[in-house]
Amino acid sequence: MRRLLVAANWKMNGDMSSNAALLAAFKAGFNGSADTAIFPPAVYIPQLADSLKGSAIAYGVQNIHFEEKGAFTGETNLAMAQDFGCQYILVGHSERRELFGETNAIVAKKVVAVLAAGLIPMLCIGETLEQREAGVTEQICKEQIDAVLTQVGIKAFEKVVIAYEPVWAIGTGKTASPEQAQDVHSFIRQLLAAEDAAVAAKTRILYGGSVKASSAQALFGQPDIDGGLVGGASLMAEEFVAICNAAQ
Ligand code: PEP
């Protein structure tokens, strides 16, 4: 059985005091029914390392460089993330792809590096509204997964977490319906199953895109939805606790 996972993507939000308040409320309210991970801005990783010491709540960075070290101004490497206890690394978020030019090939290199470091990549994929309307949602998801699959092989997907995030649903308040999401999740699992059914049965596929407490239960109740990646609602303590506690 796959244990559900709910992750928070704080994006470029927060400060020391608002983070502390969120973390305190989360630690107090979360019932531990699912795995959970928080992706704060990188500079706050030490704050989370300190606050979450001894708790089951994992954390990680929102982006990583695939090189070990060197002249890459502004970047963070995996050894740095590991120094502060990161377990998960978000890779290929649509904002990274759209705003920072991350191609499928770059995303694949990052996944390779994260796995080589022994950490868990959370690989974000998903189609834009234009692509959905053009009927190429499955093709886009397949291309995004294939780019990684050809580099890491199917066995790696026992560890890789996939976050299916339709771009049109991110930060827009438009959640995919549970059925719309399930259709794509099922397609993704079949893609993996065509390579190795046992691995596909273990791969966690999260849904992301305006998840709220009111929509979480119906989404997480779908057979191929194994939790969520939550942006805006993860900045509201009560809302995020309710989303996490809906996952079991
Ligand atoms: C995200 O940033 O990954 C995300 C899903 O954001 P939101 O929940 O705000 O749509």
C-alpha cells in the first residue's frame, strides 16, 4: 500500500515570525495520518531544521542545482541541502519551467543528481490550459516523465514522487475535479506499469493545483491520488492542517 504524502510549497513567501507561527500550529494540529514535507524558501531551511528536530515532518528545498559545486551564483547544491537535513527536493515545478527556463532535460539532470545523493525527488509535471484544450495533456505528461525515465530507469520510481500539477490549476483557485485528476493519475500509473507493474504500484503520485481543505478529501479518495502538493493553502495554518488530516 502507498502511504499518502502531503507537501507544502511555500514558494517565495514567509519570514521568521510567520514561519514560526505556521510551524507551531502545524506541529500542534497534524495528526500524523500521512507523510508530510514542507518546502520553504532555501534561506529558511535552518529554521525548519531547528523547529522540526525530532518530528516526523520532513522538509526540503524548492530547487537544486545538479552540479556538485562551483561558479553557479545563486544556486544551492545537494550537499548543502543534506547538511541541513533535507529529505525531499522539489524538481521541475511549473514556475521553474516557465519562469526560469527549466527544460525536460534540465529537470532530468536534477532528478538524477537528487537520487545519486540519496534524497527523494518530487518531480512536478503537468499541462498548460492551452495544452489541455488542444487535447495533448497525456502527451505532455508522457514527455515530461519519459525525459526522466530514460535517464534514471523505472526502478528509481519506487523512490521518485510524482506531483501532477495542471498548470491551469496552480494558484488560480481552479482545482481539477477529482475525476479529471484521477484520469491523468491513472494514465501516469499505466505509463509506469508498462515498464514495471510492481514499481508502478509503489510510486506515489500527488495532485497539486489549488487544493483546499474542502476539496482534499474527494481528491485523496481517488484510487491513484496519493496525496497533494499544496501552494497557497499551505500558508494558512488551519487550512493546511485540515488538508493533511484529510489524508489517510
Ligand atoms: C504549487 O505551487 O505547487 C501549487 C499547487 O500551488 P496552489 O496550491 O497555490 O495552486
